[in-house]
Amino acid sequence: MFNILFIVVECLRADHVSAYGYERKTTPNIDELAKRGALARKAVTQSSFTVASAASILTGVYPEVHGAIGFYDRLPSHLVTLPEYLSRYGFHTTCFEGMNAFSGPWGLGRGFNRVESFKQEKQKRGLDRARADEISSSFVDYITHSKASDQPFFSLLWFAETHDPRLTPEAERRYFGKSDGSNVRLDQYDSAIRYIDQYIGRILEALDKSSLLGDTFIVVTGDHGDVFDEHYWMEGRLIADLLYRLPVFNFKRILTRNGYVGHIGIPPYEEVIHVPLIMKFPQDKYKGEVEGQMELIDLFPTTLDLLNLKTEKITLQGRSIIPDLKGNQNGKKVVFTYTKPLYSSALFTCARDNEFKFVKVYPPDINIKNISADRRLFITSRIWSGEKVFKVGTSEKQDFSKEYPERLQALRGELLLWREKNRTLKEKLRLYKAISRVKVSNQI
């Protein structure tokens, strides 16, 4: 038996991690971890909404199945989470969250023996996020003093500075500052990544000093990415820049909020859905780079595969990555994403193979609720609605639907079939839950 540590960095894009070739040295400690383990080149998140992405990581199923896709949705109790399952086999399960997804009402904290949400620290700061130093210190204290030495642990650490740069200390916030100040948001974002990486380094050092590093399965990833004007017109910033001066639209607050552009309500560009995925295995068992496509829902079955635990009695749509690491598989043929904005009936979906990406945006309904919730999102998602095809590896500013109609049709078919399978599975799980309740009632 070994320990398991999942480290998730909020809004972390793969192309801003130096292990993936980024010119800035943002992640020296993560880079060293990658040298000891495996790096997935084409890992894709299942949603650009934190709660939906976290739910997919913890359940191993797509957002449309687990249903935690909007701000008011809750994770259904009949889906088994990874910490719940590992608890059955003697793991002590803990979560140290920079965001508030796991101590909130969404049900993501289910199965953890302890969720550390740093409420007092957040109240003192007036920011509803915990800092990297607080998370790392609390986790290090846990592995060195609190944890029973004879019990394996599963811990989830969730860092937030890349979501809100105000969390990063002022001295660290401008580490990558440019003299001309041409893109302050991006500079602060890169500085936040480096700041988090320092504390990931301290965590790895503490694991090593405690003789736990060799026997720990470590995953480093992001829940989704973010955009920084790469798609100036499409993401709505051009429209916002033109309209925010009008009092009725009040876009100025939206443009300056938290210092970043966004990810929810943004089409599934690579900047939003391509996340880093680095895995260090117990005893450094698997090493190297994996070129095939992978999804974050694959982490649950991969963990169980490493532990030689059966999966017959739980519902999983992901599959183990281990065969890919052994060279027996070449990744997934098609991967999928599904994002529903917080306060809108719009829907952003995509099906991506190794060459092309099919994007389908369902526009929000025209009603007062959608218009008043977020006018920028309403306008841009109505404009952007419909179907597009991008070539993988391009800037995704040119639609290739007319040049490759056969790829449009094929990937559209994959997306529609995927959604139908999701709906069928979700209904099957609901029926199973209803039958289980009837059986329990009959026994009383």
C-alpha cells in the first residue's frame, strides 16, 4: 500500500508550465517531479467550471452524468467519490483547499475525514481564498505530526493564487513583471504559478524528509486553464471594451475583477481545456512522456489500477492510464469537455481528436434572467453560438468547417453520441438509486 497526493492548481494552463516548454521558468519544482515520473502531453479537463471539473476528478465520470455543472447543482449521493472508495481500504483522506468547493454545499467534501478550509485566515484577509503557504504548512504538519504512521493517506491540495492574484504577496506578484507593463494580468499569473511552485517544492522536501516521497503517488494538474486576450474578439473583450462605458452595461467591473480574463463562458479553446498532467509513481515505477490524449476522469481508475482494486461495483467513465505508460495503448481517440456558465443557460461543448477539434456552443435563452446575470456572456455566447472546427496545434482563430466538412460531421457525431450515452447512464443511475430505496423500504 502507498500514499496518494493530488495537487490541483486553479486555472493552470499547460503552456505556462516550464516542463511543457514555456520560456519562463515558472515551475522548477514541478519540472523536477516530471523528470522522476510521467508527463502527459495532451491532458484535457472535462469542464472549465471548478466545481464541475473537481466533481469529474473525484467521481471519474463526465459532468453531464454527475450533474454538478452549475452553481446551484449538487453532487448526487449515489455516485461514489475517490476518497469515499479509498476510505473503505484504510486510507485516511484529507483535503486542504484554497478555494471553497469542498467545504461548500456542492457535496465535493464527501468521503474526506478532514477538510481544511482555513476559514479564520480567509476572514482576516477579506479574501475568500487560502494562500499557498497556509495550505502547504497545514499539509506538512499533517504528514509529520497528525497522521497515524501505519495508515496510508489520500490528500487533495487545491491552490488558488492563479485564480486570484491578490493572494500572491506583493513582492512575489511582479516577479515576472515587464518594464512596459503591456500585459500585467499575464505577468501576475506567471508570478502566481512560480509562487505556488515554491510551496510544492517545500511539500516534496517534507515528504522526502519523512521518508514518504518514494512511496507516494503524486499527481500535479490544473482544473482548467484561462485566457489572456489570445482570442480578443471571440472571448468578448473587444465587445466589452466598446460597451463598458455605457452605464447600463457596467463592464468596467467585469474587466478588472480579480485581474484575470476568465474561463467560464469562454469557448473551449486549448488555453482553457489543455491542462498539465504530471504523475510521480511509487518507487518511480513509470517514467517518460505520453503523447496520447487523456482526460482528468482517468485519474480515479488509474489510482485504483495502481492499487489493484476492483472497479466493478462503481460507475467510471474514465480508464486507467497505466496501459499508455507501458506502451500498450496510444491514448484516447476522442476527448470531451462540457461547461455550463454559472448564471446562464448557454452551453459550451467540444469533441477533440488528435488532429481536429469540433466546438458546439448552445446559445442562452433570450430572457431577463440570462441578460441581467452577465451581459457580456449573453452577447458573446449568442454571437459565438453554433458549430466550428479548429485544427489542433493552431491558434484556433480560423474555422475549418467548410474546408473539412467530413471532419465536422464525424466529430459532431462523436459529440452527439457521447451526450446520448451520458444521458442514458445518468438515467440508469437514477433508476438504480430508486430501486435501492425501494429495497431498503421493503426491508424495514
